[in-house]
Amino acid sequence: MVSAWLRAIRVRFLLASIISVSIGLAIALWKNSIIDPFYALLTYIGVLSLHASVDLLNDYWDYRSGIDKVTRRTPFSGGTGVLPEHMLSPSSVYRAGIAFLIIGALIGLYFVAVKGIAIAMILAFAVVAVYLYSTSIVRIGLGEFFVALKGTMIVIGTYYVQVGAFSIEPVYAGIISGMLSSSVLFINSFPDYEADRRGGRRTLVILLGPARASRLFIAFPMAVYVMVASGVALHILPLYTLATLLALPLALKAYRMLKARYDDAEGLIPCMSSTIAFSRIVGAVIVGGVLVEYLLF
């Protein structure tokens, strides 16, 4: 039973939110030389609860809509399979999704009480978007945009909770974090193309068609590196974040494979793996680069 719930929550994909929170904390430490450990812990719990909620509710609605019954599951796409395989009941997954949403919302309300109305706006976006993601957002073609905005908001919100103010650095780094998460969603939607199309979803892959969408993929890492390089040149990001270039071969490998295998679900597995590794490494290096700048200067 525990393994089924861990599978439903997609534990390994929670790393994206952990990295986004860590970016916000690292920038807060870099710019202000102090962080509140209690606030940091609550932020991790709240953000991970909201992340778990959107994944659980996504599984529930995909099962209800029939998408999970026709999708071809891979280690990185096609849902968790816990409902089609009858490992958990639909009602229990839905209730768990709502429970995690409530936990995230309560932590957010605490921060509203101690940090003010700015957090309320971020929280309202998060709660509404989490609940409507599977039923509305991905059906009007905004799934990738939502994920990018979510990553951005996590970094900004984490920084604000610590500092009580906004700054260009967390906004800038948040956009990069959001694009990294969006690139993962984008690549993972290729194997789900037919099932998503039948289920009424409108991903970028569906809107553009798999062939044209495969050529678009390179825009994600290109935009990330343009922003990192520009951020360093403008003194928004530390010089050490240029070490993210070490992950470039992973992005290029994924792009080459995607162009050749965009219609082959099994053949896309190494491509998805490389994209996820690229996203996580770049995010982690940004955290490390900011911390090195803080420790040395």
C-alpha cells in the first residue's frame, strides 16, 4: 500500500519543486545573509504538498476521462497507473489530492498571516491552478505555461517568505526554473499524444503536431542558457551559474533523439531521461552557484 501511494505521488518528480524552493532560499541567503529555518521547512512542506496534490488529482481526472485507459505508460509519462491497475481506489486518490491541497493552503494562509497580502496572491493562484490543472488548464492549451509559471512562483514566494520583499534575482531565476520544469512536461507529452488528443487535452505537442513540436524542443535549453548568460552579464546571477553549461550535452542528446523518434514511445525513454537529468542538473547547479557566491563573497 505504501509503495502504491509513493507511486501515485510520483516521489521522484517532487525533486523539481525541491530545487525551485532551494533556489529561492539560496538567493535569499546570498542577498540577505540569513534565512529562517522554520519558514524554510514550512515552505518545503507546503510546496511539496501542492505538488503532490496536482499529481494525485491529475491521476484521478485522467482515469475518470478515460485517458489512463488508452495511454502507453513509460517510466516518465502516461500517468502512474495506480488506478487502471486497481492498486488504489479513485475516491481515495481524490481525497488524498484534496488533503494535500488543504495542507498546502493552510501553510500558505499561515504565511499570509505573518507576511502579508503578497503571499495571498501567490497562494490563490497556486490553489486554483492546482485544482483546475487537469480539468481546465491542460484543455485550453496552457499546461506548459502553467508549469513554467508555477516554477517561477515557487522561487519568488520562497524568497518573499524569507525576506518580506520582492527582488529581480528570484524573479529572474524563477523564470529559468519554470522553463526547466516546462521542458520536462513538454517532452513527456510526446508519448501521450494520442491518448491526450482523444481525452480532449491541448498540449503543445497536440497543437503543433509531433513533428513540428519536436523541432521546438531546442528552444527550451536555448532560452535557459540565454537567460543564464544574460543574468551573469547583468549581475543578476553569479558567475558560477555558468557551470550550467556542463549539462548542455544532455539537452543536445535529447534534441537529436526527439527529432528521430518523436513518434516512438519506447524510443523516447532515453530522450525523456536526458531531459529530466538536464533540468535537474541545471537547477541544482544554479543553487550551487548562488551558494558558492555567498560563501566566497
